[in-house]
Amino acid sequence: MCGHDGVWWLYLFLGRTFFLACDRHPGNNQNRYCIDCDTVACPHCIAEGNHASHRVLNIYRLVYKDVVSVDQMSTHIDCSRIQVCNRIIV
């Protein structure tokens, strides 16, 4: 997709909405993203085992923005040219 073989998922990820209530686990927010399934899920959905060998990102809420830690993202993409704040990608 878009000629970027290794980062095709990044375009899908950036279009996702996080922190919605999980339909399967009331009281839990969808703050995980499975790269391999292109799925937004809560921690309980991820822990159920369907994503055991998948690449999963933890999404955090910081001053009303959804963010990912640089340490997590740098295992999947080159973050050397991305401006960060306290090791968080905004």
C-alpha cells in the first residue's frame, strides 16, 4: 500500500479512533492497536490469545491526545526524524 512495504499499517493506524468503550468488556477502553489485524481493542481482548504472536501497540491519552511511546514505535519504524516530547510521539 502506498509503496511502503514495511509501514503499510501506519496509514491505517493513523486513521483509527481510540479510547472508545469495548463492546465485549464493559468498563474497558479500546487503547490497544494490533498491527497484524488492523484492530483496535481493549487490553482484555488482546489478552484473550488471538493476538499472542502479533505486534500490538499501547495507546495512551496525554492532554486529550492519543499518543504512543517512541520506544514502542521505534521497534516498527524509524523514529529518528520524528519530534518527540518526553519519549512520546504526539
